[in-house]
Amino acid sequence: MKKHAMSSRATSMRGHVASDHLPGSAPAGSAPAHAGINRPQPPASVTGAELTIVCQNKTVCEHLHFAVPKGAVSVLAPRDALCKAALLDLLAGRQRPAAGTCLIDGHEAHNLPLAAKQRIGILENGERIYEVMTIGQTALFFNGCYPEWHNETYYRLTDGFGVSRRVKISNLHNHQRALVALAVLLARNPDLLILDDWITTFGDSTRAVVYDAIRRHGAQPGKTTLLVGHHAGLTPDLIDHLILVGHSTSLTIPTAALLAAPGPVPAASTGTMTVRQVPNTGSLRQTPPRQGRA
């Protein structure tokens, strides 16, 4: 394969990066205070200001402010699936906001310079790797595309499958193919890693592998990780912040505050979002209220 062909196709593994200005998210109106939520936030990596997003002819949010703390692992929990899809499209640069701004590294998310794109990794639902290649060929291919490629990071994940590096991607199970896609992103060593929480839905063993990989990546200085969705467990030794996103408000809660006072948490939209202990996992998850209940 020609070098330029490899580079152009590799850009489908999308990327953006971090900003070191713009403060934390807007207050959540008159919602009751929860322990720890008012303490100062670190500099933001991704910010939304006066953000209005229209998706499928519906206004999914308007005048929204939020901020993803830099150098931390955060969960961005949108109020519903449509809001989640819209936010992922926005962060990936596929959609422009109807109003307001979404900034990454001080640049609008839909108009990032190439240098910024190279320092972000986004893994979304159904992300596909070239399935005609083997595990080993995939590493060789992307090694020629990214100057900061780390083979040891890639093989730390893929060797855990217990299969030969000569096995084709197409012969792997779904969760293994998802982990290969994650391994490719992590091996690029991005400064900002954005993950659809779909990657955590394949079962406890796969979730443990994903969390360990995120933990290793986040241990490096200046690395920011954002899980988008509702399925990522709030593991206290991994997740630093939970960011609840409503129609026009957001609420950033340090995980330490949730551990100090588990139970109902003021939601960013109407009603409350309950944080409950998940048996035998040592993690916390947020559960949205049933429709029609406060």
C-alpha cells in the first residue's frame, strides 16, 4: 500500500485535543447542592458555551454550558440517546451547533487544525478496523501512519485475547474487534480520548480490560479521557468526574463526592438521577428516573 493511501485512510480514526482555558461548567440553576460539587474545577479540556444542538429536527439542548476537566477521566452522561448521539457528532466534528460554541484546544470542534486532530482519538459504536488484516498487520499498518505509535500498548491489549497475531480481525469475536479498535487508538497515544460507552457493554471481563487500559493511559501526564453515555460504571479509582447534561444545564460532580454521599443526586434536567451500588463490581452507576417520576 502506498504511504499516502495509508495516511488518508487512517484519518478515519478520528482525533481532536485539549484546551487549557475556559473555566468549568455553568451552575445547575436552583438544584440542591450535593457534597463537593461546588469546589473549584481544574482547567477545561472540552467546553460548550451557550450551546444549542438540533438533531433530527429536534432541539436536543439549548443555551447549554459544560466543561470536561483537563487531565482527568470523566463520564459525560446526556439525558437521553438522542442527546448522546448529537454530542458525539459534535465532538467528532460531523455536526455544527445551531448556536453557541463547542471548543477543543481553543478551536471549534468542527473546524480543528490538522495538528489538533492528530492528538485526539474517538471510538464510537460499531467502529471498524480493516478486517482483511491480521492483528499483526494492523500494527504494522498504523505504525506507518502515526509518529507516536507504541507497539507495546497495542499488543498489551491484543495479546490478552490468547490468539496468534496472525489471526485475521474478521475471525475475532465482536468484543475482540472492539478492543482492537481501542488498542489502535491507545497506541497512538492521544492527548484526548473520547469513548462511546458502548465499549463497556460487552460484559464484565471486557469492561475490566477497557478500564485497565483507560487507567494506564490516564496515568500519563496531561491525558484526558471522556466516556460518553450511561453504561460506564463510576469506578472510584478510575472516574474522576460525572458530568450530567440536561436540556439547558449541566452539573459536574467529583466521584469522591458521590462516594461520600451515595443516593439521589440533583439532575441536570428535571427529576433526579440515582447513583446506586452495583453488586460484586465495586463500582457505581447512574440510573435515570422512570418516565413521569420526579
